[in-house]
Amino acid sequence: MIKIRFIAIGLTLVSVAWFILPNVVMARNSRFWPGVKSWAYQLEKIDVDKIARSKADLVVIDYSSDGSDTAAFTRSEVNAMKRKPDGSRRYVVAYMSVGEAEDYRFYWRDGWKNRKPDWLDRENPDWEGNYKVRYWDVRWRRIIFSYLDKIVNAGFDGVYLDIIDAFEYYEDDRPSAAMEMIDFVRAIRKRAKQMKGNSDFAIIAQNGERLLEYPEYVKTIDAIAKEDLFFGMDRDASRNPAGEILEARNDLDIAVKNSLLVLVVEYGLDEKQREEIIDHAKSKGYIPLVAVRELDRL
């Protein structure tokens, strides 16, 4: 997981590179946004005009310019980002963490650090201010639904669900953890579709690709994003273990066979590694993004 967060003392500039494959092989008869060939990912210091001027077909951003509710993007700003310089359509999707609570979000209460509600779990040691949640709890789900409402009402084309792999944290002690995450995503989709009527609204899941082994999950999402497919599981540029790569690819094959968009993001690659990712994307129908691990420059 790569997770970008806003800090209380001010904003840390985070920008990401987006990478276009001119001859990429798309997922076969993709059932959602078949024209998407490139994507961008930026969660801080978002510049509406710069996104509007970019060539990316799909952009994943935060729903707010600084993480707060008061700085949430307006419908007119979202609409501006949906249009490319040539007048063609761009899809703009909002990031939302569903497996961890973030202490800089509108829903956070100051007293929770000292007296946590029982659905709020331990702090993530790798990400200060981010807390594991018992995502099956109805109280957390209500919070996420209110978050989703803001995203839908702002006019975003979909939602990008992070920390889907939270089920892996709980499954040793909770055999139902995987199915409860699937149920959660299904509930998010249902609520979004009810709000949007018959309009399209994409559900994109980041990581947790093992859930693709459940047919009901495949039917629930429209795309999956996978971080560190080939490199960087240990947060460096080293190649991932062959068994881990094969397992992830087998699951992503399920997505391709079922006409889901497959987005892949790798970090800190050298030229040879980039070429490998390009070749793999062409052969498998993935849409890659290449960025620096720090996500602090294009």
C-alpha cells in the first residue's frame, strides 16, 4: 500500500507521474470506460487547471484540496477537470480509504485518540494518524456512506477505494473478514447507484486482488488498481518474490477475463524496469502508471 496523507502542520507537496502507452492492449471489451489508456494519481496540492490541461484519460484525486470538508472541490471544479484540452472526456475519480480512518478527515473527533470508539483499532505504525478500523461495524459504514455522499454530490465519476486489503489484517482471527469486505464494497456500490440513479458511477478497488477469486466481488467492481506488482514490496526497487508476482498476476487475470479495467502503479523504476512494465502491460491489458516512491515530483 502507498498511502498519501495530509499533515496537521501543513501540506506536503505530493504529485505523481502518469505514463501513456501509445499502443497498449486494453482489457478485452472492457465493460467500463473502454477508451481509458492512461491515468494519473495525485492526492495533494491538486491544481484544477493543471489537471484540465493534462492528457490523462483517468485521474484519481482527493475529493478535497487539503483533506478538509471546507476545501472540498465544487461540482464546477470537478466538471472542469473532466474536460481535456481537445474537448474530449476525462474521468475524474475520488480517493476514499475504507479500511483505515484518517485523523485529518471531516469525520474525525479530537477525543478519539484518548478514548477510541470500539470500531477504531490500532494506529498504523507506517502511517501516523491512520487507524485500522473494524470495517464491518455499522457505525464505520455510516461514516463512509456520508463520505461517499459528498463525493457523489460533487459530480465525481467514481470512487477509488483504498485499504481494501484490510481484510488480510483481520482474517486470521476473523474467518468472515474477506466476505465482510466484499459486502462492504457491495453496500458502497448500492448506495452510489441509488444516488446516481441509472447513471454510471465507477467502483475502483486498490489492492486486495485476492478478492477477485469471489465471483460476487468481480461483479461489484469496475476496475482494480494494483500497487507494486513487480517491484517494491519491501519499499525499495528490488524485484518481488516470484511466487508473490505469480499469485497477483493470476488474480489480475480474473479481472481481465471479466472485462475489468486493470490499473497498475509501480514506483522508483529504472529504464530497464520501465521497459519490462511496458511489455507486460501490452501483453496483459493493464494500464500502467510509473511514479517515484516519494510521490513528490513528476
